[in-house]
Amino acid sequence: MDVDYSGRIPNNVGLADDRALQRALLHWQPHFVEWWRSMGPDGALMHDVYLRTAVSVDRDGWAQFGYVRMPDYRWGIFLNPAQPDAVIHFGAHKGEPVWHDVPGEHRANLRRIIVTQGDTEPASVEQQRHLGNTCPSLYDLRNLYQVNVEEGRHLWAMVYLLHRHFGRDGREEAEALLTRRSGDADHPRILGAFNEKTPDWLAFFMFTYFTDRDGKFQLCALAESGFAPLARTTQFMLTEEAHHMFVGESGVSRVVQRTCQAMIALKTDDPAQLREAGVIDLPTIQRYLNFHYSVTVDLFGADRSSNAAIFYTSGLKGRFEETKRADDHVLQDAGYPLLAASGGKLVAQEAPMLNALNEVLRDDFAKDSVGGVGRWNKVIEKAGLPQRLVLPHKAFNRRIGSFAELRVSPGGEVIDDAAWQANVDRWLPTVADRAFVASLMGRVVEPGKFASWIAPPSIGINRQPVDFEYVRFN
Ligand code: BYC
Ligand code: FE
Ligand code: FE
């Protein structure tokens, strides 16, 4: 499954043999590059960046490292190998062969899923566009750019499916993916979290820890799809996603580490004194965590969703690790507990699992999110400090689904509006918090140097030293 790098679009899908498709994608390519130049990393068109590029989809050896000027990055189309005799693992078509083309009756739903997935990729690049101007180190700047080029490639992955399998309206959707803009009042991105700002690097690390993890879970659900090209392309995307979540987890960990060092050196947990010392106090980190977690859990959609039931039963979107589950994979008679407010409390009520599949995926995401928070707490514990970070309750600060009508504290108590207003500044980042974090965001680009508020990583990229020249400015 080596990648053909000889043409203008690197690929392992035999593009050279399909002239019409190749022409259509070559027509889209300059529009993508134009979008990258105007909406991609600000002021970075001439930098040489130490990036990894996919050269094959094999498990050991897909990545090659070297300096690349980002507009010349070889964005390409990489699908995992087709499995001969693959069958659909769930839903009404369980046991039937997977589809290599789009079944007519599922066309509209598949297109919608692919467009929604595709829309998040350029959205995140737009959200992160300005961060290069305030990077805390060359190492971090390189990681930002690596994430950005791979999100650009994820857009290519979805655009390939639209062009290859959806004809004229697929081509129109591919163009529209380049015209919506994150946060734009008239042409916003499709999902809520992708219209929020990523104003500073603490927000970036929280985003890559939590929101890229939504990416992992949605991609895992799509990797089960009965539509084989979608499954195969998302399987390869998942190998890239792991690095994005690493950037987030290690980034927050290094921020926490610096804060703990300052707390010990100054013998204080007073936010004002710590801020004075140029580090981010733990309560502010907790408020950022609360914000990004709650905005991200909204991305899983409504807790009761007939769309989710249809996607599953049609064989379009499975569950996380579908084949590892012991049930019948049809779920007609299965139930799932959903929380609802009753007598001022959240209590579990059984709902049909098919309609609750967004919640099933959200709960799997929540379990997976705990790990990194535990490792951040290990950093605090090792420093001998008693504070701990916690995930807020999933009903906290929701905009989507039945919790959107409730006020719920991070601890999970249903509260009234007055109690919410009285406490919201302790729970979510305030204007003053954001202004303080922004005030720390200076640009540090001397190799091996790091901003005051973040510890260096323990190891560099691809076994390079931490003070390696990860980005060369031209
Ligand atoms: N914001 O029945 P429901 C990633 C709408 S991240 C705004 O629950 P459904 C990445 C919904 O459209 C992964 N609107 O909807 C990470 C619907 O509208 P209509 C992205 C929302 O379809 C970092 C209505 O509410 N991939 O890759 O079952 C960096 C009813 O809701 C939102 C995917 O999401 C929202 N948050 O569930 C870069 C996978 N949520 O039709 C990249 C594909 C819901 O009533 N998407 N609505 O007007 C899906 O599977 C589904 O569309 C969703 C939504 C699970 C997202
Ligand atoms: Fe992505
Ligand atoms: Fe990602």
C-alpha cells in the first residue's frame, strides 16, 4: 500500500487510473491552497517546518520526518487496505458484504455525515490560525503546524469521498467546505464547538485534548461503517489523531508542572501571587477544562436522536469498538439509561438504546477523558500538593440535548438561575481569566527556550533534542 508521490496529489487509491476524478480533484486543489494561504497558519507561508509526512499506510513506517514549507506539504489521499470478504458488523444489514459504492437509499445520510466530519477539519485550522504568533517555544510551534497540516489532510480525506462517490452535489459540498468560516455570523461552521475561539495556548491544549478526542470517537464510530471507503479512510485518520491528543495531554501536563513548581517555590496557592510569578493558577486551568469539556460533549449531539438510530440501523455509523461488544449489534430490544431532571435531581431513566447512541458514544468519550486528567493529577501529587483537577458532570453547561434546558453545577446538582449566576465565574473562564492568560502569550522562538508558564517536554520529536531547530524562519 505504498503511496504514489509522482503526481500532484499523493495517493494510494490509484488516482492516475481515474482521469475524471483526478481532473475534478486537481480543480479543487488550488482552491484548497488558496484557502490555506488565507485561512491557514498566519504568517507561516515561508517557514521550513520539521514535519512528518505519510509515505505508506503500513503500521510501522508510514511517517517520514523532514523540513517542509507548509504550502508545499504533500496533502494526499490515504486509505487503509481493503479487507477482502469484509462484512457489515451491525444494524439491519449485519452479516452482508460491505459496500464499495454508496447505496442509493443511504446517499443523503452518508453525505451529511461526511460533510459534517469534513467541516470540522478546516474549522479547527481557522480557529488555530493566530496561535503561531504567540507560541511558547519552537517545539510547540512545530506541533501546532503538524496538527494543522494533518487537519488539512483530513479535509482531503472527506473531499475525496465526496468527489469519488457523490457526483455533482459532492463537488458542490467540497467547494462549500472551503467557504464556511469558523465563527462567521453568516457562514458559520456546522457544529457549535468549531465556531468558538481558540484564543490562547491553554485553550489550544484543552482543545487538542478534548475536542480532538471527540474526533477520535467519531472517527472510531465511522471506522465501523458499512460504507468501506469511509471506514478505510477514517481508520488511517485515527493514526494521525493520536498525535493531536498527545499534544493536548502533554501540553496541559507541562502547564500544570510549571504551576506546581511555582506553588512550591513561593509556598502559596494564591492565584494573584502565582499570576504575578508568570504561571497559570490551578483554578484557572480548571475553568478552562470545564469550558472545553462541556463544549466538546455537546459535539456528540442530542441524547435522544432519531438520526443516531437511523445511522446505526442503516449500517452507516457504528459504536466505539463495535466488534468488541457482546450484544446482538442490532439493538432493537436494548435499553440505555439516560439522565433526566426529576424533583430537582438528575435520575437515570431507561431509553431505547438505538435512540440513545449519541449518549453511548459520549459516555465512552467521558471514560477515555478521565485518563489524562489522572495523569495531570499525578503531576500535582508528585509535587506534594493536595489540589486535584476534575472533569465536570456531563450535564454542566450544555447547549445541545435535554440538559440544555437545565442549570447544572460541575458537581452535577440541578440548580436555579440565581445559583448559576452567583457561581458561574468560579466555574467557567471569566473575561479577566482570559485577559490574564492572553497577557502571558509572548512569542518564544529561540531553540530550547520556553515561556514562563510552561515546562519543557521530557523528550523531543522523532528523538531529536528538545532544543532542536524545529522551525526555520525565512
Ligand atoms: N452544534 O439528532 P441530533 C473532529 C444539530 S470532531 C450545532 O443529535 P445528530 C475534529 C444537528 O445537526 C468529530 N448543531 O443530530 C476535532 C441536528 O440539526 P437538524 C466531527 C448541532 O446528527 C478537532 C440537530 O442538532 N465528526 O473530527 O444525531 C479538530 C439534532 O441533533 C450539534 C462528527 O461529528 C452541535 N454540537 O448528531 C478537528 C461525525 N449537535 O438536522 C477535527 C459526523 C447536533 O435538526 N457527525 N446539532 O437541523 C455526526 O455523526 C452527527 O452529525 C452528530 C450530531 C453526532 C455531530
Ligand atoms: Fe481531524
Ligand atoms: Fe485532530
